[in-house]
Amino acid sequence: MEGQVQKRQVFKAHNVKVLVSSDTMAAFIELEIIPFPDEDEYDVLPVTEEELLQTLAHYKIVFGLDEERIRSLTEQPAWHTPVQVACGKPPVDGQDGSVDYYIKRDAEYRPDFGEEDIIDYMNLEYFQMARKNQLLCKVIKATPGVEGTNVYGQPVRAIDGLPPPSPRGKNTYFGDQEVFLKAERDGLIRFVRHVIDINEVLHIPGNVDFSTGNIRFSGDVTIEGDVNPGFTVEAAGNIRVKGMAEGAILRSGGDIYIARGINGSAAEPIRVGGNLQSGYIENASVEVGGDIVSDYIINSNIVCAGDITLSGSRELIIGGSIELAGTLTAKYIGSERETPTKIVITGTRVRNEELIASLTREISDHTERAAALKTILDKFTRDGSAGHEQLEVAKEQLFLLKRHILKATARLKEQEENERVVYRGAVLCKKQKFRGAKIYFGDELFNHGTNEFDRCRIFYADGEINLGTL
């Protein structure tokens, strides 16, 4: 009828889209504009806080909602731009346990120097004695992880800290709550990796000869005299010889200390599980699991897993073959007579274990999330409880997770196959390297001009052997 006001129609000119990050720790709202007819004929519905909250609830976004940001979207809509409106609580991984030692580790010892910076091999006061009930170390226990929560309100697993390896060894005991480790008896402190043993000591007041016979002992052995030719000294712990070892068989699970030196070896090499300190090494075969410190080495075959440091009045290597993983330090290498002397720095095949572990955890986590999401999708499909848009978002998230798993798996395979040889050792010549001395890094021979140098450092870097100065 004439004069009657025509009622305007209501039109919703926007769409609310919900996005969730692949790790389900963040949720976003993206507002999309829908084209609408003439504004003169329609009233446009505004974006309301209630609508946004209902939409998030429909997609089961229930945790970490940022209500202030949701409210701001209704006041100043950000069109076609994802805006974060929910944030999960990330898990907190536990701390690994550790051990605080109240005694010196073997690696903390340094040889004593006398006058003129010469090592006093006659005074090898290396051994640490323990008294009964002495406090040895404190064990700091691992802490559990604190699980997080994703935007769906689901728990996110945290990684518990790893317990430290137990330091308890022979003749030691824990006090209350297995925190403080103490000595059970008087004895000699010995480390076997991280484990503390309190060992009894076998003391030989003179030489190892026909009066004693061969020595085999489960602890440490101290010999006041020499080890004579043909005799064997075998100890699970350390061997300390205040004289010399000549043509003898020595085997130790720990360190060997020989005040005067080693001259000749028997039918088999001298084998040292830890470090070797000897006044000199001549005409001998020696295999050492740790470091070697001596004055000089002549015509000997040495295999050493650590460093070789020559320190004394001569500090030279002449003849024989030296194979080591660490650094060789000497004044003279070879001789003016060009005595054949072979030095081999051995390498270590390494790979990025930290990245491999990280990728393995990442694949495991994403596989769990993909399985959980697949279960939800199957449920939505069966009972039709989700709308088309919600199904599409879930399918997209599952697709992204699977793609991420494939990429991470490819990277993991590449890292596992990507080994390289690293040469951590070097040769430090403080005076002169003579022509007859050949230096190898693995199978690669160092060859540089006259092959005779003064005060040089030979090392491996950037895929080649390098010559530097000291």
C-alpha cells in the first residue's frame, strides 16, 4: 500500500574460516567477504563475537582462546588475513640427570713438571686414595617432562629427562635415596668410564722376576723395581713401575706409568687400556687406548687412540711407525740420516647424530598426530557430524602432515647415509721434521716440496692437508 515502509532483507556478507597449524598448537580465523546485492535493499549482518566463538566451538577449538583478539576482529575485521585466535600450551621436556664428582676424573690429571719444564717421571704421584665412607659424588636425578595442551584441548606429550648412568662401582655404596655415593673401604680410586671403583693395590717391593713370577691382579699394581725380560704383569686397573720394563708383557685395563722407560717388547705388544707415561719407548710395540707422554720414541710401533706428547730433554721420534687419532707433539721427527719414520693420523667417520635423533622424534610425533587426525576424519565421514568446510580443513591438515612426514623421512635417510671422515689430530713439530719422515692423514701422504720443515703444524682442513707455522 502507498505510504507503507518496505521491510529490508538481511544478508550475511562474510564467511568465517578456521585454520589450525600442522602441530595443532595454533588456531586462526580468516574472514572472507562474500559479494552481496545492492546495499540500499539489504541490511548486512556484522561479524559478532558470539558467531566467532560458536564457529571455533564447532571446530572443537576449546583451549587457549584469545578473547581480546576475537573481540577486536568484530570491531576491526581483517579481511582475507589469517589472525591467530588460540594458542596451545607447549610441552616442557624434562632435564637429563647428571653426576657431580667430588674427586678428580682421570682426564683432569696433568703430569708434574720439575725444573726447566721437564716432566719428573720418577715422581708419578698420580693415584688418588679414598678413605672409608668418603663422599665420592652426588647424583642429580632427571626431572619428568610437563605435558602441554593443543588448541583442541588434547594433551601433548613431553619428553622425560634421561637418568644419568650410575657411578656405583666396586666397593662403593649409596646413602639415602641413592643420591650420595660413598667409599665402602679404604683403597685406590679408579674410573671405568663413568663408574667409580675403589680398588685394592698389589705392592711389589722389588723387581718382577723369578722371585715373584708373572703378576695377574684384579686391582692396581705398584712395582718398586723393574719388570724383567719375559715376565708378564697384567692388571685390571693401573700399573705403576718405578724402574723400567725390558722385553716384558704388560697389559692394563687402566693406565700404565713407567718411571725410567720401555726397552724392547716380548712376543706381543704392550697393551694399555688408558694412558701411558714412560721415560722413553725404544724398540717396542705399544697399543694405547688413551694418551702417551714420553721423552722420546725410537724404532717403535705405536698405535694410540689419543694424543702423543714428547716432553723432556730430547723430545724426538726416530724410526718405526706411529699411528694415532689425536695430536703428535715433538721437537724432532725423523733424523738427519733420513731414517724411515712413518706417522699416520687416523680419521673418524662421523654423522650428524643430533639431527638424526631430532628427525626421528619429529617423524614419530607427526605420525601420531596424523593417526589421531585420521581417526577424527573417519568419524566425521561415518556419522556426518562435520560440515563440508570442517572436513576440508581436516583433510588439508592430514595432507600437510603426511607431506611433512615424507620430507622428514627423506632427510633422515640422507643424514644416515651421509658419513664423512674427520681428522681431529695434527702434527706439531717444534724444531725440525726431517726428509725421511712421512706423514699421512689416512691413506693420503703429505707431500710438500723438500718435505723438510722447521717449527711447523701439519693438519687437515677443507678436504686437504695443510702446512702452518708454530
